[in-house]
Amino acid sequence: MHFLPDEIDQYAVNHSQKEPELLQALNTETWQTVLNPRMLSGTYQGRLLSIISKLINPKNILEIGTYTGYSALCMCEGMKSTGSLHTIDKNEELFDLQRKYFDLSPWGAQMHQHVGNAIDILPTIDEKFDLVFIDADKANYSNYFDLIIDKMNPGGVILSDNVLWSGKVVQEIDPKDIDTKELVIYNKKVNEDDRVETILLPIRDGLTITRVK
């Protein structure tokens, strides 16, 4: 969902960096062959992830929610040459497509795929992270935060996607709408946790930038 007028949104896109050719190919293949292609981060948000990663220059990156691997590749653009990226997704059917594009990139050997429930997998990854991107099931955002906060290096950044959830977070919540209810809790949680500082940006469907103190 876009919260800006269409002409302003398009102007922003037109005056932002274009995606590399490899990501163009992945973007196209995702829309042609994969279910729910709107889950793709897309060009504009992908360039935002890229530039944030370049500003941080992380050694170790964690992604929760891989989909077809577009956002993982964007974040690798700023990763140190000795760094690594761990990405987790429960959909094993997308593993080969992710790996295809990871191996076509300069960072294939540094990109580690994990398939399964992130809540089970996260405790098994023995790394400290400089950059984390949360873009998985919304009902578990708070659980993911609790599992990763002690794995963050000081100054590390946690990015959380879809935190405005098509504007539902400011509307009356249907008691059956677990995702919206949990996102409201999560947004409050990261804003009030004194271990971090947070800003919520109304970019696309909402992106939170949380910096660990």
C-alpha cells in the first residue's frame, strides 16, 4: 500500500537509483512464476535496503522471511567482503529459486539459507548481527525481536517491514485479526524498549528502523 499520492510516489521512484540487472531478472521471474508476487520488496524498497546496508557496512546480516531472495540480495550490496548473510523462510518450494539468484550474484558463497520455523532456527545461529530485516509472519514479530535483540552488535539496526499493515494499525481492530493486533503490540514494544531507538517511516506499507544502543 502507498500512503503518498500516486504522482508523488512515482516521482520518488523516478528519482531513485534503478535496480541492478540481476534483480530486474529476479523481479520479472517472481512476477511470472511465483504465487503472491506482491510480497516482493520491489525496486524502490530494495534500493532503500541497499543504501541502508551500504551506510552500515555490516559484517553479518540476518533476514527473517526470504520469499524469492530479492531483499537478501539488496542487503548484500553493502556487506563487508568477509561478511555473511543468513536468511530464513519456511517455504521450501522457493529454496532453489533463491539459490539460483544467490549463486548468480557475487555473494553466493556468503549467503546461507535456512528452511523452517524461524523461532526454532534463530537459537541455532551462533552469530552477532549488524543488520536484521524482519519480513515474515506478522503475528511473531515480537517473538523475533526477543530472539534477536541479544544477537545484535551495539549500533546494529533492525528493519521491520509492513508495520502499518495497509493502515489497519490505526483502525478499529477486528478481534479475529491477529496480525494487526500483534503489529500494534510490536510497534509499541520497539518504541518503548530502552535498549533501542526507533523511527517508523511511512514508506510503502511501513518500515521501522530500530537501532540498538
